[in-house]
Amino acid sequence: MDLRQLRYFTAIAEEKQITRAAKKLHMAQPPLSHQLKLLEQELGVLLLERNGKEMELTEAGKTLYKRGKDLIEKLEEINVEVQETGEGLRGILAFGTVKTCFSYLSERIRLFREQYPLVTYRVLEGDSYELTKYLQERKIEFAVVRLPVDMENFSFLPLPKEKFVAIVPEDLEVHSSLSLKEVAKMPLMLLHRIDGTGLYELVMEAFMKNDLKPNIVCECADAAILLSLVKSGSGITLLPESTLSSFPLNGLKIIKVNDCVIESKAAVIWLKDRYISKSAKRLIETFNETFNV
């Protein structure tokens, strides 16, 4: 068994069809089928079996896929590390961000590009739960997330806490600030993660502590959609203040919540005990240079 066969096998396991795997690998189907048969003959076990139009891993196949995938990733990390040692900062830097955290990154990326022009970027957006999955799947090297998240598998750098503000339609007649009691009476639209605990639970906890029952009319995982709904007059929302620097505010206005003790926490996170590129390390270091944490 060699690395080439492992790559072929993992492609078939992920695509669940020889045809799709061959297309992904840019090769013909017959030699790919032949390599799978040779691998099964060498190991003396069945690795994949047909289930209708798709192929499923046997128990032996699941073991080989898990160990083979880990081996391929480690070899790719070695390749990147060796290249970086010889050539300096270059290549693709893949990272993720919660949409409400992008303000932490925009200026950093601009300055980073000036210093390292050979680095290009692949940015994935999602909620904090999705981004932890992307990290575990090695689709990205680090992520800027809203807390809380389960930190068991991650190293992290905390970012400054920030308070929530109310965002209301520009033509809504309100005072220069609102109380939490006044907010509770208004049609409220809140950011809600796809899975796990997040900003929604922080806001609801603040209302509960004040014996208030908010008038929730909408829950949404996308801040841009929420702000668009606010602009249309569908209601108001509560978001961390830094969120707003990443979105156009025409048709909206920001109102302080004068008795609001809701604080949002964010962090840069990356996988523990796994190699990350020099580019990722350098960009993460820029957060330390800015914040005394």
C-alpha cells in the first residue's frame, strides 16, 4: 500500500462512487477500480460494498479511511512546513469567521497583504458551531468566533468583551437610549446559532434576570438578514457593537441600551497539537500585538 492508493481510496470513500471519485481525481474510472481491487487483495479484506447506487465503507474500510486520512493530512502538513522553511510566507491561507466578527479581520488582512503579498486567502463564513467543524475537518486553519464554544480541542486567544446595542429602523422615533424593559416590548429579532449556545442565549438570560419576557418575532442565523429585516421595519435587533462596522448602516440607527449588561465574548481559535502554517501564526500574532490579554 502506498500514498497514491490511499488517496484513491479516500476519494472513493468520500464520493461514495467510483465515477465521482474518478472525476475528482481527474482520471479514468477503470484504473481507479483496478487500484481499489489491488488494495483489497493486498490487505485481504473488503473495504467498500455497494448499497444501491452508492458504495459504503465496511468496518475495515472505516478503520483504513480514518487512519489514512490522518496520514495524508500529516504528510500535507509536512509538505507545507518544508516549503515554508525554504521559501518564506506564500500559498493559500484558509480561515473562518463569524459574520459578526469580521470587523476584527478586515484591517488586519489589508496590512498583512502589504507585508506578505504572496499569500492569498480563502475565507469561510459560518456560525461558531459550523466553524469548529471546519477546523476539525481541516478546511480552515483558524477561526474568529463568538463564545461560548467547546474549547476541549482548541487553543485560543480571547478578544476584548463588548456590549450589545439596539439597531432600529432609521425612521423609528425613539429616545437616544432605551431601557431593557422598553426593548422587551418592541418586536425583537435575534441572532440564533444553527447549533449550540450563543448570542441568543446571552440576550435571553439578560431578560430573564430582569424578569422580562421579550417579544421575539424572528430568530435568524445571519446578521445581514436580520439587519435587512430591521431596515424594512419588521422589528429591531440587539447585536454586539463591533458587528456594525462590517455592514452598511443606511436606513438604520444605533441606540444604546442604558441598563444593558449583556457582554459578548469572542476569540481566535485553532486546533491543539496540529501544525499550522507560518501565515496563520503570523496573522494570529497580530491579535496579540493589538490586545493586551
